[in-house]
Amino acid sequence: PHTALLSLAIQQGLLRKIALSAGKNPRHPAHPAYENNFQAKGAISVIELKYLSKTFQMKDGAVKALQNINLTIPDGAIYGIIGMSGAGKSTLVRCINLLERPTGGSVVIDGVAMETLSPASLRKRRREITMIFQQFNLLMQRTCLKNVCFPMELAGVKKAEAEKRAMELLEMVGLPDKANAYPAQLSGGQKQRIAIARALATNPKVLLCDEATSALDPNTTHSILTLIKDINRKLGITVVVITHQMSVVEEICDSVAILDGGVVVEQGSVQEIFANPKTAAAKRLVAPNGGSAARDLSCFAPDDHVVRVTFNGSSTAKPLVASLAAEKGILVSVLSADTRDLSGQCYGSMLLKLPAELALAQQAMEYMRSQSGVTVEEVTGI
């Protein structure tokens, strides 16, 4: 409990008062008490990481956790930062709110370099940057309602106002009936929903998600990601998702940066990365088993007609193999496939074995090459 209290206290800055205003908050109109947390309406919030580095001094020498990280995260985006274990993801997310002080470089939020702020100003800024964790970090001796109220208690919000706000947040995350339950009585997914409600209590601009679904089963993961996406859409909060799961990125993120050995090796839109991963690290994450390339081509006879079909955003409304059979009467065998549906567009690749008759094989290739967003590469036999 003391560790969780300390983490939340740091995050909320131990502020005791929030200025009250009669005006309406542009992000949460029902809660004018948080109006002064934001810049003027219409301002654009952008997170910029400029040449960010972090080195830890250990007994056996220095460990470079992050090296020259340069990222720009626009206001209202859902931005993924993905990498394998030890890539530096958690260090990076803790540098964004300066829970970890960078060794070099700068963290700029709304045009302000965070590392230049005084302790008091930094605490105020942290109120606008909240965080959810893999292990939830709920206070076990408090009810769900009191957990959500806790950041507002630290900020000096009156009890009645805090409880009203907390109940509205519990309604938002779908757990109004759990207000008087304790964390031990909840499932993992329910605990994370309470943690999300608590993170929203101070009306933040930025929500940092550090492996927030890693401890959950696939169905629960999907429901939590849907909730986060819905919150992003309704409230306009910028979301930074730290994960090692490409499935999380493809379901929820607009853009992604791939971290490997403390270095950003590739970044771009999710569609771009899936369609054409350039680095070894990106290829490992997009196709961890090697995708269609993993198939041993030596098992094919020289006269087998095998092609690799790559999808770069073709419509999922027209399945290629099915339409080839329906429109041309040509049947092909799917030897391997690694494809994904991203917003109604198909990305990935398939290895297909075409008919033995050369004329039919060539006709099938011509048909597939005529389709938008599809490229066809001859592998053997044609």
C-alpha cells in the first residue's frame, strides 16, 4: 500500500488545491473545477522527445537504457511504443513525466521543456500526465470509489465533489455497481477499469499506459483497449501505449515507434510499419515467426508454381483467394499466411501454390496483380 501511495503521490504532485472556475472545461464539460489545468481552448498539445538519453550507473559500469530518442506525439493521438523486454520502454515512459530524469536531451510538452521546470511547476504539470500500470496499483484497503477519489483528495477537492466525479468515472468505465467493492473482490479487467477511472480523476491531457493489458486474457485485453480508444475519442486525451504486443498496437494505435536496445529503429503509421517493416526489429514484431518467408522453399519442386502475395492496404471487402475462384474459376492452395485487418484494409503476406497448368498459373498472377494494394512475387516454377 505504501508503494502505491507514494507512486500516486508523486504522480499527482501532492497538490492540495485546485482553482475553481465557473466556466466549462472543454474536455470534461461537467467538471468546471478542472478548467485551469488546461491552456486556452484551441491550444495544441504535443509531446516532443528531443535527443533523449538515459544512462544508469551500475556497479559494473554504465548501462545506456535510452540513446538519442527523437519522437513527436500529436495532440489526441494514440501512439504506440513497442519493443521486446529490455528495449527501454518503461524507462522511456517514466522519462516523459520525469519520474526518471533523462541524462541528456529534452522532454517538451506544450512547448515547455519539462526538465527546466521548478519542483512546484513540475508537480503541477504531472497532474496533467497520469499513468496506468500492468499491476493496477490499487489501494487494497480502500473501496473502488475511494480509490478513484484518492487523487482528488491529494489535490484538495471537496469530498462531495470528489465522490460525484468518481461515480461519473465509474459509470464511464462500466463499473458503477462496484463503488463499494474492494480491489480483492474484482477480476483483473475490473481492476484495470478502476485504475483507468482513477487516472482520469484529475482531468489529464496525457494518459500513459505501461503494459496495461499484459496481465490480462485476450478477451479482457480487447475490452480494455476498446475502453481506452473510446476515452480517447470522447475526451480527446493523448494516449501513449507502451507494450511488447503488436496485437495491441494494431488494434488501438494510430502511429508506432519501435524501440530496440534503447534506440528508436523505426517509426511511422501503423499501416506503414505493417505493410513494409524495414528493420530486423520491426520484422520480428510484425511477423515473429518469419511470416510466409519462414517456409522452407526447398520443399517445392522446380516446376511448382509458387508466389508470394503481399498486401499493402487492399480492401478486406474483397477476399483475394475467394474472388479469384469466383470470378476466374481458378483454385489456389494457401501454403502460409500472415495478414491483418487494420481499419478495413489488409496488410501482410501469403504464400500461394498456383495450378500446375502454366496458362492458369499465369492467368491467376495477372488477376492478382490487377488488384489494388496487392503485389505478387514469383518464388518458383513460373
